Amino acid sequence: MHLGRAVTGPGSITALRKARRQQQLVSKRLLREDSAAEEGGQDGAEIVPDPLSEDEVLELLRGMQRGSEDRKRSLGHLRWALQNKETQQKFVRLDGSIRTLIGLFTSSQADMQMKAARCLHELSHSSDPAVAEACLPATSYLLTYLSGHSVEFTELCLYTLGNLVVESEAVRKHLLPQGIIPVLASCIQHMIRLVCSGLKAGIGAAVEFAWCLHYIICSHTANVALLSLGALPALTSLLLDLASEIPQDAPEGLELLVCPVLRCLSNLLAEETGGEAQIQDERLLIALFLILQCFLQQHPFIVQECLWLLNNLTADEPFFCSALLSLDLLPALLQLLPCSQTASVLVLTVLCNIAEKGPAYCQQLHQQGVLPLLLPTLALPDPEVVGQCLELLHLLFLHWPEAAADFVRQGGHCALEQHQNTPELQERARALLDMVGQPLGASSPCHATSSAFS
């Protein structure tokens, strides 16, 4: 079955982004460190300033409307002050405040433009939807500047867009008619070039672009357009390029880019598009297992991301099920069973996807030694893992009865009996006991029990 990584509710998406921040998959402090000492005098420390009074905010706004030096100085103070939620709210309520800020953001002076961009970025951090929506007039310019004069500026625009997109449904709807989909689709190849060029500075921009694209895909508002513009082959190409970099000289922080790219592919594949989303390229499987091998020890969270994508690749498409077996990748997949509870469920789900394809696939699973690994899995205390294991056994026994006989010879009958009294598992366990209790090759009782696994 297809499994989407995203939860569509705005609150859930916001929680997801905050969780990413807390887990330090991307630290937003990086965008403050380079200028915090200059503008706020705090050496990048996470110290929230006291709120400014309305008069103080008004004075900053007036300073932004004066001469060049006053503007730069006022923008620097404003950027620091906007780290306070109350000050953010006071600023956006002032008549002409956002219009003035956007005027400086579109300035021909690069340093002025960057200072204004940082102020917009601070506003985009707000959890108050009213603040995000006040920034709506800036979104068309943020899109335009995705092909900005520097990687640092592009990255800042991406961060800001990503923050606005995730905090406000109104912003998401506003961006579609402004052409965000074509811009992001073309930006994919721009980011591929940055990453593959080995530029360390390019990784940060590519990371935030990928997360921004991920959140848009999560909203399910533009996926058909993204697919029609070639997002799926472009993302596939990006993942192949990333995997090719890994054995040689993987840039630091590459896992932060791999994660959202995997999620984007998984969610696009999970769309109901009548087959339009499907891809057929064996190299994608090889890339996935290279990534798994590279990040398994130091970044285990990547394992479940790879398995989500592998599940969605094998859910309906026999091509990837056949390729996984013919490329002899099954042993590497089976090694992931004990990694974690989530990994165990996903590995078993992928195996179910393969087994669902019929007798020839179940025969190969049996011949390649799946059964001995399922017996210890049945002894685990986790009902979800055991339940998925029972589902896999049902498919194996149904399509390849020899597996049932072999299972009994290995002591599987006893492993099933221990779950007869577990409420959420007993029906399936008893159905399997009925199946293995039949003479070899008796198929009708197997079909009679299939309702327990629907």
C-alpha cells in the first residue's frame, strides 16, 4: 500500500516543521550567526529581546524612510527587535510598515536588500498567522529572487518562503497563482547544479529548497501541476546524483538534503494520478541502498525515509518488486529488520508488497531465506510489527504452500499459538494456524481465511 509521509492539516504540518527544527535537521540559528554580533550585539546567542513600545517601533519605521545610513541602521535594529513576538505584531499593524520594508527589499543596493530580507525572515518565524499573512505582498518578490545575486540571498529567500508556506494556508493559496510551481520546478535543476558542483555554500540553499517543496507537496494543492512539470523525474535525477556523490566525497550535511528529497518522491508517488506518477528505473533502487549503507550508522533517521519511498515504489508496481529481487538487494533489506520498530514495520510492508504479486514472487522470497527471520520477529512484544509479520506469512502461505510446510518444520506452529489470546492478533493467528494445519497444497481453506487479513 502507498504510505504518504505528510499530514495535511496546517497544525500538523506546523508541528512537523517545529519537530524538524527541534531535532536540528536544519538549524535556523545559522542564518543569524553571521550578522547577529553586528546588528544585535549578542554573538548569535538565542536571546529574545524585550518588546519595543509602539513609539519605538514607529521610530524605527521612520528611520527606514530617511537617508541611506539611517535606513541601514534602522533595519539592523529592526531585525534584532523582530525576534520578539510582540514587536512583530506591533510592526505589521503599523500603516505602511510592510510596504516600506518591501521597498527596501527590492532596492538596487545589495546590502540594503539583504538587511530587509533578514527582517522579512524574522517575521516569517512568527507562529501568528496574521503576521505571516501580512507578509503576503512580499511573496512575489521572494519568488523572483530565488534566482538571486548570491547563494546566501537565495537561501534566505527559500527559508522565508518555507516558513510562510508552512504557517499559513492563505499564503499557500496566494502563491499558486503567483507561479510558485513553475519557479520551484525550474529551481530543482538550479539546485542540482549547486549540489553536484560540490559548493559547500550550495548545500544550505538546496536543503531549504527541498524542504519548501516538501511542505507544498504536503498541502496536496499543486501536486498534479508539479507532476505535469516533470518534478518526479527531476527529483529522481537529483537523488541519483546525490547517491553517486556518496562513495566519493559526500559534502557535510548531505543527509539534510537527502531527507526531504526522499519525502517529496514518496508523497508524489502516493498521489492518486492514474499511473502518471510511476517511474521505472532500476538505478533508483541502487541509489536508495547506497544511501542506506552510507547513513545507517550516523544518521539512522534516513533509514525509515528510504523505506517509506521503497514501500511506495513497490506498492502497485511489479517492476520494482522484480528489480529488488533480480538485483539481489533482498539480503540488504532484511538486514534492516532489527533497526527500529518503524523500520521493522516498513521492511515487512515492502515484503508484503512483493508477496502480493503472486506465486513466483513468494517462491523467491521463500528460497532467499525470509522465513527464518520471521520466527524471531513473531516473538517481539510489539503488536504492530507482529501484525505485519502475520500479514506477510498469510501471503506467503496463500501463494506458495511449500512455505507453510517449511514454517511448521521450523517451529512456526508454536510461534503462532502464543498470539491466539492477543486481542488485536488472535483472529489472524488462528487463521494462519488453520492454514498450516492443512495438507500440503490444499488451497481452498487458505482462500477461506483471507477475510481475516482484509
